[in-house]
Amino acid sequence: LVSAGVMAPKGDVSEMGTAECIRALLQCCTAEREHLSQQLAEKQTALNGLRSQLMAAEKGREAAEKRSEELSSAAEKSHRRLQEEHEAERASLKAVPDLLLL
């Protein structure tokens, strides 16, 4: 009891009876349980906050991946279109000397 910080009503634990000792121990255990319950609740709240952050980060990552795929696809389409335009210009430029001969 002394190591648990329990003080007897008279100030000396050695003079406490068995019932008083049991009540004092029960009070100590109850106080410790309440303290641990409060700590657990705080840690659970922090954990829930971290879970929410993780879920938001995961959604952000998925959205970024989707956007990256969309941009990559658009870039490929644009590249193909530019190649086609380039080939068309080349073909039309090859036809110019033939027209000059007419």
C-alpha cells in the first residue's frame, strides 16, 4: 500500500485493519483502471485519426494513379495524331514537285 501511495486515515498504514487495507487497495485499483481507460480512449482516438488519414491518402493515391493513366492515354493519342498530321504534310510536300512539272 505504501508503494501505491495509499495513506491511512491516521497517516500510518501499519495501523490499518484488513478491511481498510482492502478498501484502500480497491481505490488504488479503481483509480489505475480509470487512468488506463482514459489512456486507451486517447490512443484509440489517435488511431482512428491515423486510419482516417491513411484512407484519405489511399483515395488520393488512387485518384492520382487514375489521372496519370488518363494523361498518359491522352499524350499517346496526341502523339499519334501529330504523327499522322506529319505524315500527311510529308505526303502533300512530295506532291508539290509533281505539280510544278505540270
